[in-house]
Amino acid sequence: MDEFEIIRRLFTPDKTSDSVIIGVGDDGAILRPDAGRDLVAVVDTMVSGVHFPEDLNPADIGFRAVAVNVSDIAAMGGRPRWMTLALTLDNADQDWLEELSSGIASAASAFGVELVGGDITRGSEFVISVQITGDVEPSLVMTRRGASPGDSIYVSGSPGDAALGLSLIQSGDTQLAGSEYLIGRFNRPDARLQLGQAIAPVASAAIDLSDGLYADLGKLLAASGVAGVIELNDIPLSDALLRAVDRTDALRYALGGGDDYELCITASGASVIGIGEHLKTPVTKIGRVLEGQGLSCTLGGEAYDYRDDGYRHFH
Ligand code: ADP
Ligand code: MG
């Protein structure tokens, strides 16, 4: 298949909504936003061997590349609408590309986002870049900047599972009890879209977890100009994680692991918990916002010295 056949056969949606005036096939996409909504734009690039193992199932690569962008939109309180897709292909094996395209299509349908354009180039390694434009009610935008002393700190889901899932993929250890669940947490992140929209009216700040709870919450606190403390015994650890590793390592995965794509939220009331219950999305209070700067940890109320080794590309 040449580039144009690939686009036509694998990356041209059968139908598009009325908001897509011109989609795949022209020089650019023409999109019609709803009146009164602001746009939210995000992009994420994933390099094979850096952001996921080279031999990861292509359907999972495609799903994940979309989901991590949706997660950013969720953290802003927005709704994903249109995406463009840039691929650098090291080889264009047809079956592999078909699976990639099916993973992208299933994420697009799961999260309600439409593919409206993209680019394909040849290069020495596989790179996938997804750009999503979403929209948001202007008065309900969530940012990293609004946390204030006295707010509670919440996290959705059970952080650490995806990081252990990735290490199981890398070690090839798929016999372990719970490994299917844990690997699924890496391959198919949820992206807490409904939760993000539902908490936007009550949250003071939010961030999605890509680099690890400790590092990402630290970014939220720094952006808000406040300090925070989390109680490690309150971090929700999954049964699968606790069965697989001891408690200290489980906490290390949860704090420093990354790839969770859960939301970390600050809010002053307790309504965040109720909203989570209503959506059947687990949300747990893990700490408090304080005056000052920096993120500290307690374990059973005692100060606990956690050294962050969250993921960074450049040191
Ligand atoms: P141009 O040269 O004007 O950038 P191309 O010939 O590269 O256009 O692409 C043709 C059309 O196919 C464009 O509408 C472009 O957005 C779309 N397209 C290219 N690659 C992809 C892709 N991977 N997924 C979806 N659409 C794509
Ligand atoms: Mg052109």
C-alpha cells in the first residue's frame, strides 16, 4: 500500500458529524465549534521503545496514543472533539497498520473524538503523534493553578497499576495473578473524561497523572503556589498491585510509576467523593493543601521521606 492508499483505507472515517465541514482528504480540516464554547488543544507524541515497548500490540499502541490525549482534555474539564494523527513509519506492514488503525478507531469511538486529518512519513523508528482539539464551557475550565490552603487532595482509580503492568510487559511475566488486569492498565488507560467534566464545577485544580502521582501533584501545587501533604496509608492501592509486590514497593509504583492517566484533584468540599460514587469511578481523599511550597508525605501520621524518581526525559 502506498501512503494514499493507507490513508484512504485505514485512516478515513466512514462518516463524520456535522461539526466536520471538511475532514480527511483536503489540505486541511474545517471544523465548526459550538457557539459559546472555548477550544482546548493538546498533543502527545509517543516514540517506540521510549514510551512503549517496541513489540507492544499495535491496537494497544493506537488506543493508548488517543487515550493519553483524552486524559489531558479530561484534566481541563473539557470534551474531546476532533483529532489529527501524525505517523512516522519504519515499515508499513499492512496487518500491523490495520491493527493500529483499529485501536485508534476504537479509542475514537470510546471517547467520542473524530479523526479529521494527519500526516504519514517514513523514518527510522515508529513514532505516533496524536493532536486533539476539544471544547469546554468557559466558566468550567479546570487548571493546575487554583488549589488553595485548606483544600483536600483526591486521586481517582488506583495509581501504580499501569507502571507495574509495564514492568510485567517488559519482563514477560504474564503468569502472575492479576497480570492481565495490570497490563491492561498500561495498554488501555481509561482517561477519566466523565469524572473531569463532572468535577469541573467543584474542583479548585486538577492534573492528570502521566509522570507519577508525586511528580504530577507537585506540578499542580507549584502552579498554584501552595504546599501539600499526602498520607501514604490513604493512597488507594489495588489488590492486584498489593498481591504482586510488597507494600513499600507498591507505594513506590503508586508515587513514582507514571502512566496512570488518573486525575488528581483539589477541592474544598467533600462533593468530589459523591460525584465519583455517582459515576462509579473510585475517588479517594489522600491529602491536604497547605500554605508554603513543596509536597511532603506522611505514613501513619509520621513524616516519611520519599525520594522522587518520577520519569523525566531530560535531566
Ligand atoms: P498535504 O500534502 O496537503 O499535507 P497529504 O497528501 O499528506 O496532504 O494528506 C492527504 C489528506 O490525508 C489530508 O487531509 C491529511 O490530513 C490526511 N491524512 C494524512 N495522513 C493521515 C493520517 N495518518 N490519518 C488521518 N488523515 C491523514
Ligand atoms: Mg496540502
